[in-house]
Amino acid sequence: MIYAFIYGVILAIGLIIPLGVQNIFIFNQGANQKHFLHALPSVITAIICDSILIICAVLGVSVIVLAIPWLKTLIFVLGFCFLFYMGCVAWLSKPTKFREGNDPLSARVQVLFAMSVSLLNPHALMDTIGVIGTSSLQFIGKEKLMFTAGCIFISSCWFFGLSVLGHFLHKLDSTGRWLERVNKVSAVIMWTIAGYIGYLLIS
């Protein structure tokens, strides 16, 4: 069982580290909130959404859902629109500390955005299904449970750590230049993923 847990941990690390929409959003919330604890609504929401996706992938539910053509198309269209919009927001935004008259996102808005970047990201859905879902097939019973726990454990630690890192980087970055650059890179990544999704839709 320990092997299954460690396997899940290593696999989750490999999937979650690359810079993606979800990671960028959590990092920015940590940076833009007055205290990293104020970013907990987005962190907890991302953890819950990831846990649901992982469990669905392990159980095979997500494979069945994406096997329905019209539902798969709908998810891709929503994902394309949302990522394009988020890219525009990221490109135009500046660190909260250096803006006047603007407040950090409220808890309610954080939850809504975190759900969107987690559940409307076809790239993340395909990764979860294709990698975690497929890898879980080699385990049964308690081993599969430990594998799932390993994946969720890493997801939880990663998102919390990312928000803390964003918060302290914001404190060190007194000019706000680095965070603005992160936002620009974030926008390009989101538009790139949106473009790829658009290509998949057309083809």
C-alpha cells in the first residue's frame, strides 16, 4: 500500500508542477490578498475540485462523461471562452497593492473563479483522466485508495504552498514589476491553451 501512495504522490507532483491556469490563479490570489489566509477560499475550492476530478478519474466516471460527444464539445467551448477571458483579465491586471480603488477578490468571487479554472479547463480534465485515471487501473482495493490519497495529498499541499509563495513574493517585490510580468506570462499561457482547445474543436 505504501508503494501505491508514493506512486500517487510522484505522479501528482509531475502533473501539478507545470505552470497552468489553476496554479497561476492560486499564486495570484496569494499575492493579491492582504494575508495569505485570505486566499484560503480559492485554495480550498481548488483542492476540493481537484479531489473530485481525481476521484472521478479513479472511478472511471469522468471517462464516461467525456465519451458523450455533445457534453465533451460543451466543456471545450466553455473552456475556450473562459480561458480567453481570463487571459485578458490577467494581461490587464496589476498587483492589488499598486492599484488605487480596487480591492482583492472577495471570498465568493474567489470560489467562483477557482471552480471555473478547475472544472472548465479541458487540458486539466484530460490530464486527470488520461494519466491519473489510467494509472489507477493497476491498483485494486486498498491500494487504489492509497493511490488516490497520495494524489489528493500533493494537490492540497501544492495549492496551499503556492498561495503562501505568492504572498511572500509580493512582499519582497516592492515595485510590483515581477508580479506584472507573471500576469503577462499567465495571459500568454491561457491564450495558448485556449488556442489549442479551439484547434481541437475545429479539427
